[in-house]
Amino acid sequence: MPRFTIHHLTKYSYEAPVRDSANQIVLFPIKDEYQDVVRQELKITGDPELDIFKDYYGNEVGSFMNAEPHSELIIDSKLEVKTSSRPLPVDDKPEEDQWHHLYKLRYQVPYMDFLKQELFDALMEVTKIADTRQLGEMTPLEAGKILNNYVYTNYKYIKGITSVETTLDEIWKLKAGVCQDFAHMLLVMLRLINIPARYVSGYICSDKSGMRGEGATHAWVEAYIPFYGWVGLDPTNNCIANEMHVRLAVGRNFSDCSPVKGTYKGGSGQILEVGVSVSYENGVTVEEPATILTQQPSRNGLEQNSYRRYMEMMQQQ
């Protein structure tokens, strides 16, 4: 049973003092038979009163206000969590039975929420991916793995060329991004073939094995598999998510699971920095690594990215 200590540090720096900031955080790991939160310490600038509630999707959400003028907001989360491996589905039911089971779920809660497709210009082009791969002749699990591998193989993992505002059309054209972008594209493809799919935010804790997404918040997808339940598919690493993936929240997309979001009164200029570090315990205590803050990309800075400029020039030729 792996045991992890995770430090998640978020810092907002404002160009001038702001006030009356209202914020929402989704930094409380899911608690179930496969994930146990041993302890969690949360420190927030100004030590505001934190109101915790559960949202529509069952995630724990914290909200707080900071009325006094402040030049920065720091949200410091330290948690210790134990995970356990979940058994993989036995994919032995006939394909037609499984697809028929999914067909019956189309208008049932909560599955209908995870089948709702976001419209964007390139949707018809993405649809061709499913049409040309005869995915309906496979089981839903096999089809999900094929699409997971497709995103992993055809998209480049490049930090800094996208932001949380990047659209699906931009991701499709760039064929590059980070885990959040990979997850959003896989969501579209799974929903196109009528597999309910939900976005998952969290952390990947792979003991520095070189898996993409370490040292930052991570994102992947859970697909609903008939006669089994939700299966995590990580297109950033082309694997099934299991005990090395710590889940924070689930939702339709990033917006439902955003670790921190809010508003304030004051100037619009701000810098967001985020750092995540993970220490591992295998029978002995391991010293926690330093948590290094990294400035997060914003839409205003995207035009300066050389890879993005190159791709845009190629598309115009």
C-alpha cells in the first residue's frame, strides 16, 4: 500500500494590493476504499474561515473570503495519503451486451452529464478518428485503450504552450500541450463513441520513474465500463490510472475540478505560481523534497512561445 506526502503550493502575486477576494479550492483528496487521507494541513494567507461543502459531483470544495487589502495570496496544502491497487475489469462480456448497456445509460443521471459533448469547429475532424477505427466492434474497454494510445502517440507533451483558457480547437491544431489538454481531447473522443467519460484532477506519484506529469498537478480521464464501473485512463502516460494516481476531484472538464479559482476587487495584473512535490514512504521516513514554484502560462504570454508560433505559421501556409 503506497504512502505519499504531497506538498501543493499556490501563490498569486498582484501588481497592486487587492481586496474582497472570494475564492474556491478543490484540494481535498477523494476518500474511498482505494484512497485514504491520513492527514492534511492547509494554510491560507490571512487565515480566513474556510467553509467546506460537497458539490454536485461529490467533491469536497472549500470557499473563503479575504476582505483586507493584500498583495499576494498563498494557499499551502500538505497532505499524507495512502492508496491501494484496484482490480482491473474482467473484459469477458460480449461486445454487443456492453454497448447496449451503455446505450441504456444515455439519459440516466449521472452518466448523461459525462456524455454531453462540447461543440467546437474541429469536432467533425475528431469524429473521423472514431469512425475509421471500427471501435464499435471492440469492447468499450478495448476502444478506450485504443483512443488513450491515440492521444498519447499523436500529441506532443510540451509545457508552456497552453493555458487553462486554451480551447479544444487550439489543442487540436497544435497537437501538443500538457496533461490537461490530453485529458480534454480524450474526453471528446470517448463521448463521441457513447462512453461516459469524466475529467479527473490529482497528482501522479510514480517515485521519479520519468512518467510525465510529475512535479505538478496532473489530470486524466475516467471512462465508465459496463458491469464494472469507472476506469482511469491516463493519455499523458498511456496507462491505466491506479495506485500511483492520487485523485482530488472529478467533473465534466477542468472547470469543474480547478484546484483554485476566484475573484477580487483591484487591478487585473497578477502572476500565478504553482509548485508540487511528492515524497515516498516505503517502510522508512523519506525527507520531503523542496517545493519549487513555477510561473503558470497565461493567454497573454502564449504569443511568445516559439513552438506555438511555428505551428501557426505552418497552418497558414
